[in-house]
Amino acid sequence: MRCCLNDLRRNVAIDLVVAVGIAVTSAIVNALLPTIARQTGMAPIGIAVLAAAPYVGNLLGAFAGRIGPQTRPHLALTRALGAGFLLSLAFAPDPLLIVIVVLFFWLSLSLSNPFHFGLWSSMYEARQRARVIGVIGTCRAAAAGGAAVGLGLLADRFGPPVAMGVAGAIGVVCTSAALWFRGGQAAQHARYSAREAIRSLTGRPSLRTLVLAQGFYGGGMIAAAPLYALVYVDRLGLSLADVGSIAIVSAAATTATYYAWGALVDRRGGRAALKAGASLGLCSVLIVAVSPSLPVLWLAAAAGGLASAAIDLGIQGAIADETPPTERAAAMAGWNAITGARGSLVPFASTALVQAGLLSVTAALLVCAVPVAIGTAIYIGRQPRARGARGVVAVTELGARHVGVRYRSLVRRGQGVGGSV
């Protein structure tokens, strides 16, 4: 028991360090690079390319079962390489290079996230997993907010290349800590093709409904994202420090509630968090659309931060509810691929309408809010899963771990377990 407890503490501590590395690098890529690119004269369509980059990475993440990490050292190397790409921008912050670096950064995360998700399923027990992930998410959000402000001030004082060099160095050091994870062997042998990854997700009707809801909700949110930089620079003329303050408000909201969302997912399943998160995300887009000042953007950032934590944990919780441990990495890769295909295209639609002069930024954001509202309605209208199902999954996992019975055979015997609705 003491050994298991020590391994749990060790893994959580390492996860926290890795989360800091991801948070610092993501902060500069998400919060600062679009604004920096816009200040250097990048056209709205170029901002759309940056916004689409993580979803192109997700689309290619469907091949994570073949070319992604399969061991802890590979996980550490993949994450460290992704952070290391940012170091090149410290020497040559060229707009084309920014696009290439951002693409490779998100690709490294997309290829490694399914394996890391599989490790969580085997390192942390089902009854506490969402809360542990909530603690990790809290640390990541806090680090992202602090990094956004700190790196924004650093960029204003010493220039963007210095800030990107610092972020890249921190990311390389922290993400390398994944070398020292313990346990989680059960998740390391599973390999899957891109077709199997898609099938593991779409083969379950309950998850297909979630994909549909997220298709509308996430599509609208993604389409709106590149327009935020136009609001910050063109409408309000914010500095990088101001943009950093928006990021820290969002991170503070996420940090303050991540554990609470995790507790909600542990008790009521991922769908409860998805319903609340989607409603908050819709509010954030509408507020940005009509925002006249920085304080109002802080309100939108708070709603967006709450939504981000809820959606993140809700998706993970819903996939864990519906799939056995041996298929969770594949299901996550399939989810990333499907959402990535959508996200690779929709940012260009909104920015193209603005750049062509057909819509103002405000009108384009209101148009983006329409699919967000549709996705939210699907989430809210979805019937909740029976509350006992999570308990059956938890007991099955525990029995499989201690008795040595194959989990897949238990799933076939259980009624309703594994998402075979």
C-alpha cells in the first residue's frame, strides 16, 4: 500500500512539472504569438493559419498509434522536441517560421496526448482520476496565466524573441520530467491504426452524439478564435501586457474551478461538465463580440476560462465513461482526429469574410456564436447516462487490476459497460 501511495505521489508530482512546461509554451503560442504576428503586419488569413495549426496537428494525431510515443522516454522526447521548436524563434522570428514552429509544436502534443491519456487511465484509479487530473489542470492553468503575463512583460521590455527563448527553454526542461513516471505499463502495449482510432470512437452511439455536439460548439469557438486578435489590436489597440492580463483572468477562472469540475465529473460523469461548459463558452463569444473595453474582455475571459476547464475534463470523463482502458488512447486519438479535421478549416471561413470586407469583426463573431449555440443545445438536450454505470466501470477496472482477469472479457459480460449502447 505504501509503495502504491508513493508511486501515486511521484506520478502526480511529475505530472505537475510536465504540466508547467506545457502551460508555459502553450501560453506564448496561444496568448501572445497571434498578437505578435498581427503587430508585425500578418494578414487576418495568416492569423487563421495559426488558429488552425492545433487542429491540423490533431488531425495528424490519428496516426499516434503508429508514429506517436509508445514508452515514457518517447513521451518525454516528443514533448521536449515540441517545446524546443520555440527556441528557433528566439533567433529568427520570421512570420513563415512562426507558422512552421506552431504547427510542429501542436503536432508534438497531438501525437503524445493519447499515450499520456492512456497512462492516466492505468496510473490513477477511476474513482479519483478526474480529481487528480483536475489538480494537474489547476497547476497548468495557473502556470499558463502567470506565464502569459510574465512573458508578455518580457516581450514588451526585451522583445518577443527573448520571451520565446525563455518559454522554449522552460518547456524543454519541464516536459523531460515524463522520463520518471512509474507504473502505467498496461497502456504501453496498445497500438492502433488511424482507422481503428476513428472506429473506437464512432462505433459507440453515445459518443457519436458527443462528437456532433462538439462539432458545432467547437467549430464556432475555433472560428471565433482568430478574430480575437483583431479585436485586441484593431478595435481596442491593446498592448501585449494587456493581452497577457486577459490570459491571466482566463487562467485564474480555470485554476479556481478545475478541481471542482473534476469532482463533478467523478460524481456525475463527463456530460454534466460539458453542458455547463458549453453554456459558458457561448457567453464568452457573445461578450467579446460586443466588448467596448478591456474590463469587459476580462469578463469574457473569465467565462471562457470556466468553459475551457469544464470542456477539457468533460471530454476526458465522457470518453473514460464509455470505453475500456485498453481503448481509451485510441478513442482520444480518434476524437482529436475528427475535431482536427473540422478545426483545420473553420478558422479560414470567419477571417476570409472579414478580410474580404463582407462582415465586420463584430458581425463575424455573432455568426460564429450560432454554431456554438447549436452545440450547446445538443449538449443540454442529451439524456444523461445512468449514474450507476460509472460505478460498474470503476469496479470492473479494480477487479481487473487485482484479480488479473482481462478487462475486455469483463466488459463483454457487463450490461451497458464500455459504451455498447
